[in-house]
Amino acid sequence: MTLAPAYVSTRGGSAPVSLSDAIARGLAPDGGLYVPDRLPAVDLQSLETLAGLPALARHALAGFFRGDRLQERLGAIAAAALNLEAPTTPVPACADPLQVLELWHGPTAAFKDFGARFLAESLQQLEGAAATPLTILVATSGDTGGAVAAAFHRRPWVRVVILYPKGLVSPRQEQQLTCWGENVTSLRVDGSFDDCQRMVKEAFVNEELRQRHRFSSANSINIGRLLPQMVYYVASSLDVRRRFGASASYVIPAGNLGNAFAAVWARALGLPIGRIILAHNSNRTVPDYLQSGEWRPRPSVATLASAMDVGNPSNMERLRSLYPGWESLREELSADSVDDAAISARIRTDHAEFGRSWCPHTATAAEVYRRLPAAERAGRPWVLVSTAHPAKFNEIVEPLIGESLAVPASLAALLRLPQKFHDVGPTLASLAKALE
């Protein structure tokens, strides 16, 4: 009989817990991130006959849920959370077999909707009858906070506190972070995303605050966010293999590395995924590490691709736990860095050449793809991971392409709501005061 996985900290200083406990806690007591002590087996042949993300999730994630109190609820969670489109579409005007994984068909027009909705439905099963509300702390560089707010809004058993860096998200991103009220509190932090992330981590390990609040996280540090993100890579890779008879290779816009790690996990489970390339903006922590072997987190740099402005990506802990040696990690991943000038040029060029409009994050992936040798682009199906709708960044994209972008209906509805936020300093004391 296959054993149920236990969930352990990447830092090894906390006792193993169940999946439900890992989801509810978000971060391990020693400050590490939860991972299963073994990757479960997946019946890949059974996945071939399935259609739709909910059905794929029930089978691909079954091993992660085995033996947990959420096991019998996985189908219901997936049906409620993953009833979204995530098509892998061709770029017909491109001479190479280039595809685009479109992850912006959810309510906030960004890939974070998949993980946030799944996490909300999972916690609904665990916390819906709790006497004391859960407090979810969310550090966001742009898209996470809006997706989490949408997923948890008006659920009476939870309070969501969003921390975002003042002046470092797009106007439409800020609107999505601040238009909720009720059980959602938005804090505009006078600092960077790294400050926001640090404040959240400090709160999790502060004994006094932990006694006053039941904390959890909805960032990609929470394993409940990562598991559903694997599902769209399952769907996409199987679709590409059916159409091309070959494994898909992915270029993924990378910030805190949650989306990228989901692809790495999917490949480790045996899905037909070839190369994985991380496309970073001018925040070069990961590309420099893969080149030198020296891990040097640094303050983040503001760029056009603001949701990727991360100088100390949390999920590197998970990557290094899966591939402990620098050399082995280099064999599994490569990374490149794209500056703002190249992002702008790629948005302009690909719109003119292919008729496709990219958000700045997708444009980093498109630029990294175009830097590949021509023979490598022609020799296999490549997939650009498109993480957000370009209309979320209209002030950047529209002047570059010379036309207005249609706004998805769900996003347009949020843009009409009034903003509600509080200004705070970049310290734990400021967060603690705001929590009261």
C-alpha cells in the first residue's frame, strides 16, 4: 500500500505535519516552507483520457492528498476553484511551433487566480466552522494580493491582510489590491516587495503575534497555492504532446519562483516537459546564482514587470531542497534576465510581427525565447507562459503598441469600485499596529 506523504520543512527544524496542517499554517514554525517528504506517484496514462482542469486535478493531485482529511473533498475543491480556462494557443504568424499558455482568464486576469481560488476552497473545508477567524497575511508585488482578495472576499471565517509596496505596482494592480473592504484590509507599505515579504515572515515567527492571531499565508510559500498551479502544466504539456508528438519546453516569467516551481514539480512527477527556462527582469538574483553558484539575495529593483520585482525569492528554498547541489539545479533549470528596454522593445515588436499583445511579464518570456538559437526554437515546441492580461498594464502597453486594449469584463467591474487602504511603514511594529 502506498504511504501517505508527510509534509516537512525545507529547513528541517519542525515536526512533520499533514497536508491540511501545512495548508492552514502556510509557513513552518522554523521559517521554512512545507514540501512532501516524498513525491507521490501519478498514473500518467489515466491523465491522457481526461479533459478540464478539475478532472486533471483530481487525478494528478490525488497522491498529495492521500490519507489527509481533505482527501475526500479534493474533487469538490477542484470543481469549485479550477473551473477556469487555461488554453495553450499557437502563434500562427511565427515560423516556429511557438505556443502561449494563457493564464489570465480568471476573475483578476492573472495566473494567481488558480492558486488563490484553490487555497480558498481548501481552507473553507478546514476553517469554515472555526470559532476564531483565520488571519491570512499576503505580501504582493502586484497580482497575488488581488487574486487572494477576490478568492477570500466575504468569507466570514477569514480576514485577509494585503501588504503591497507603495508606488511599485501598476495603477490597475493597485485598484485590484484596494477595492474590497469588509474582511480584506489593504496596507500600502512605504518600502519594497522584499520589505512586505520580510514583514509577513517576521509576523509568522513572532510568538506574541502568533498568540494574538491565527496566521496563515496565501503567498506561493503556501503549498496550497503550488499544488493547483501544477495542474495547468499537466494540461498544457499533455495537450502539446498530443498535437506535436514531443515534450513541451517552457519559458516562465519568474519572481518569487512559485509558478516556476510548480512546473518543476510537474516534470518531476513524469509529465512530458522538456526544458524549463526562467525569464527574470533586472532582478538578477537567480540568474546570477545559476551562473556562479553563489546565493546572494539583494534588494529588489523596480521594473516595468513589477510583479517580478523580487530580490530574495522564497521558493528557492523548495528548489534547493529538491536539487540540493548547485550543479544538479543547473542541469534542471536555466535563467536569463531582461531589462526594461528589452521588455518594451519585445512588446512593440511582437505586436507588430505576430499581432499578440503581451503584458510586461509575458514579454520577458518572449524576449528570452527570441534569444534562443534559431535551431533550438525550430526543433521543439516551446510554450511562453503568459501570466497576466496586458490590460492590467495599459499605461505601459498601449503607448508601445499604439492602440487601446480591450478590458476583460471581470477586471472592468473591479476598476469601478472605490479604493480603501492604509499607509504603513516597512516594520513589524507597523504591521502589528495595523492588525489591531
